[in-house]
Amino acid sequence: TMAGVAGSLRRRLKKGGLRPWFRTLVLTAAVLGMYSISLGILLLRTGYSSVLLDDGLPRMYKVDVREGFIMDQESEETRDKTEERRPASAEETRDKTVEEETDGVVETSICSGCYHAVASVEKLTCKEIANKWTRQKAGAATDDPGDDMYRVVARERAECRRCDPSARTCPREERRYWHFDAAAVRPTDGPPAVHFLTSVPAASRLQFPAEGTVRVDDVVRQYAAGWDGGGGNHTHFYFEYNPTLVLLPPAVALRFAGRYAGPPPAYLASFRVSAVNACLDGTLDPRRDLPKARAVEMRKRNLLALALLRPDRSIIHDSEVVVDLEGDDNLGWRYATNPPHNAERGGDVSDFRLYDFDGRLYLNFNGPPVYVAPFDIYPPHGTPTGHEFNEGERDFSSDDRPLRLRSLYRGGGGLEVSLLTPPGSIYGTSFGKNYALFQADADENGERSIYAEYRPYGPHIVERVDLTAAVATNVELCTLHRHMWPDQKKCHPRSITINHRAAQVQIRQRVYATGGRIEDRRLPRPSHATVDELWFPAQVFAGNDPHGGACCVRINGYLVGIGHTKIPYRPWMSRPEHKARRQAAQNQQYASFLYAFEAVPPFRIVARSGLFCLPHVVEPTADGRVSNPFLHLTHGLSVSLRGHAFDCPKIHFISGITQSLDASRVVISYGINDCVPATVEVTKAKLARLLGNMTAH
């Protein structure tokens, strides 16, 4: 017995001659230990288990095997004093979380916002806590702890209060979990339009079979032939994607009236034309299948293409022009990019965006940093006097005269493009890429300031930017160096390489003045939930690190934009023991969201949607052809979670949103798997409905 063990221990300690206070301490510990063991055996025999409270102390629960749920011991004793326990409701006797799936939506008894809420005690999500406690109780893992356990979690963790299925703390809409490709949450009203630039010569295009499987050795053979062209003039194989559109300002549209057959141009479109692509993702790995020099060369070419579009968004091919903003031969000005343009590694001038502010066109592109330049377009031979090509004689840190861009490729006559001033960088209180620009409503002085949006939410970060002039900045070189290369912790100005130093000096020479940084930390609940919250114990998409870039259109007095998030690469996921998790949610898969904010400072976020994706495109013409010969390469690359493939590209990068010719509609432009550009129209009314609490005019 426990008393016998304690007595034996007391005699042994006394014989050893230990000090009295130490003997007392050991005896007390022994008695408490034996008591705890006895109590544990008793609890196991009577069917009790314990759950930790916020203060770390255990509370006793009794498992009622007949009804299949956990009761608080004190509550049971109180109920026993009543004449009769009330009969268990259907909600209470449910031993599994009820799920019903119809039309791309799963309906459960648990409110959205429950599963991935993080409890402050364990730093685990509510779903992880429910799984953990279920394993402790049942001794086995399960994908569905059931309503009963979620009821306990809701009671014990304040952050998990939405997990109580019997409390009905949310309406039915908040207990529905949508597939990303469900029509009800996807902002599309018609088939997308796909584009292809005919001005890029066939010699700079990879040749693929019209259908069927792409053979890796055929592609490698084409790359090898292009690389061995001789004389160092290697052939680059290009793809266009990530388009943006802007309505032509009236004065610009007038220049092209009657110049082209058919309807007059309505939009100006930009495209990223690049040797970097994901068309062959899963088929060709450049690092594995190509010589190292060729794989590096692929990453060196990012070109800008501009073209006019008709009202139906079809390209006027005679207007196409492709220019190289990275090449020293074109501008005589080394754009600082990360990494800088040099003989070994290419720059990252990419993801071009177009804006119209008060009738003036602006070009925005990534470095980082982000660059902006006012520009204009003209018909062939229509550029005004004074817009001259650079011949290497001007100092671009101080000379703001217009600069004509040389074209690499032209369709027909093509457009003539002039930068009204050399590009300047946005280097304010933030440093990154995919900044969106927008114009606020007029203030009390009637001025409509332009702002750079650094982050769409969590918090919403914007900063006023003055695009009238770029000036020199006194940012210290090493500070800039650490921003561009965060892994290089140590820096001395004299240790920066020549190429890097030139790039950073250039950034400092032309910086747009910024100020008035604003952060709004309001975060409305998303208008709908998606199945990733239901299927995974924690977030798989980087919801806490949203990216913007497509902004903005006006709906009901608010500014509405589209951002994106993706499943990030995590180094530990490459370990063999995480193979199953890696296959369940592969990295670099994209999802998008809408957000709306006030058009005046402090630009408070008023609504946001849940995640969605835009569709794959199947676009046969009347004679069986498609407008883009690479389109079929994208069909096998879809977002896939837990073996479920959704009808959306693995990479659908929404690069632009703009007002349509129809005042009640907008045009969304996006890239499909870094391979094909597409645009789609949608009504403002549908966007307002997807945001949950807005009504279009």
C-alpha cells in the first residue's frame, strides 16, 4: 500500500542520517507522487481524462460512451441534482463534423474562421488543438475530431469560440467552404480572351506539337541549337504573359483614329515577354535538363511589349512593338535591378503595369525596386520633335528630356514609344515589388494625390508619391545593398562589386519623393471561406503575407483591387519525411482575392473576399486553331490540394484590373502559368457581391 511504501522510505532515510529538512522534502515528494499515480489509475478506471486550461491546470472531463461527447464534471454533478437530464439534441449527439458537398461547396456545422484561428497558449490553430486532444483521448490520429471535441476547444480557448457547433454563432453562409473554382466565387462573366504577339519572329519561339505530350529531348534539342548559333548571338525563346490594360486617354485615341481596319483601338496593353516560363513546369527542369550556361541565359531576358486592342480586346497586330528596358544599347542607362544586369546573371525588369492619371500614361515595372516613368505612344513617324534616341551623350541623373525607345520587334508599322522622363524608383519607407499605384479622391484643396500601395491588407500600407520629378536621395549604399541582398549581412561601400555599386548609385540618383505613410490594420472577415481551411490543420497559402499589384477600379465610391497569395516554398518540406505533405499542397500554387478600401485617407479596408482562382482557357477558333499555340501546354498544370485538381492554372497571376468601355464592367488581365496572357470581363455588380457588403451603382 501507499502507507507501507512511505514507511519503508522513511526508515531508509533515517538510517542514512540525512538532514531533517531534506528528509521531509523527499518524503513529501514521494507521498505526492504515489498519490498522483493512484489518482491516475482511479481516473482511468472511471473513464475520466484531463484537458489543460489556459492557466496550465487540468480540468477533469468524463467521457460518456453512450452519447459520445465530453461533459464537464462540475456540470454533470449539477445536472444530476435536477429531476431529469434533458434529452441530447441532434447537435450534441453528432460524433463527426457534418459535411455536405454540392456544387463546389462543402457545408459543415463549424463556422469559418475557427479551424485556422491561433490560440495564444499553445501557438497552435484550433484544428491542431482539436486533433491533439483527440489523440490524447482516443490514442489515435484523425482528420475529423468531431463536433464534440470542437465544442470543448471552443469552451477552453477564447480564440476558438467560433468552433462551437451548437452555439450557432454564425449564419449558414459562414459555415460553407467553397472550392476555388466554384462559379459562385469566381469573378468571371464570360470566356477569357487569349493573346499572342505575331511580331516576335518564329526563330525566337519554341516549336511544340499541337497536342499530345511534349518530349523533353525535343525541347532540349531546340535550346541546344539556339545556344550554338555561333558568334555569341544566342537565340532566346520567348513567351508573353502577365498583361495589363488601360483605356486609351481621349487625346491618345484620337491619334490612331482611322489608322487601322475594323473598330478603332480602345485599350493599350502591355505584356511581359520573357525567356523565363512555366509552360514546361513538370516536363522540363532547366537546372536538370539544360547546360548550366543556357539555364542562366534563360533568366536574362525580360522584354516589354505594347499593343493596341480593339473594344473586344483583340490585338491590332500592326501596332505591336517589343522593347528591351534592360539593354544598355537602348537606353544608355543601367537600370538597377535585383540582381543587376551583367554578363553572368540577368536582371528582373518585369511585370509591367499601365496607369492613366489625369490623361497621362505611366509605366510601372518591378526591379526591385519598383520603377515608374511617364510615357506616350504615337503612330509610326508621328513622334514629336525633341523625342530623340539616346546616343550615350546625356546624363540621365539630371536630363529629363523625352527619350524614344528603340524597338527589337515591330508588327507592321508598330507603335513609337517615348519615355517623357527617364524612370525613377519608388524607394520610400518600403522596399519590394508589385506596388500598385492609385489616385485618391480630391482633398479639401481639390488635389488628387497619387499613392503607392505597398501591401493590400494586414496592414494596408500606402504612401503618397510625387511623380512630377525624381530627385537624388541620401540613402546610404550599404543600407540599400542589404535591402537588395538581405542574406549579405555585412557590407562596406568599397567591398561592393562594380556592377552592384553602379546599380545602387543609379537607384539613388532618381528617386520619387514619398511621404505620409499610412497603415490601416482593420481586417474585415473574408466574404467566403475555402476548402483549404477545412482540409488542412493550418494555413497552406501565405494568408499573412498577401501581395497586391492589380489596383484599382471604382465601385460604389470605393477603390477595389485584386491581390494574390501562394503556397510558399519551405525548405523543410523537401525532406523525405514530409513527402506526403509536399504532395498534398505543392508550393508556388496561386490564389487570388478581392479587397475594397475608402478612396480618401486613411484608406480603410472595408471588405475583402475569400480566395478564388481564374479559369483555364480552351479557345478553339472556327477552323479548329487557337489564338495562342502554347495554350495547350498550360492545361495540365492546375492548382491541386490533397489530390483534388481545380479548374485553374497553378500560376494565375492577376496583373491588372481596369475600367471597361462599358461603365458597368471591368477588365481583369492575368497570366496563365507564366506562359499565356488572358483577359476577362466581369460586371461591377458581381465584384460587389463577391466582396459581401457592397452594392454596385
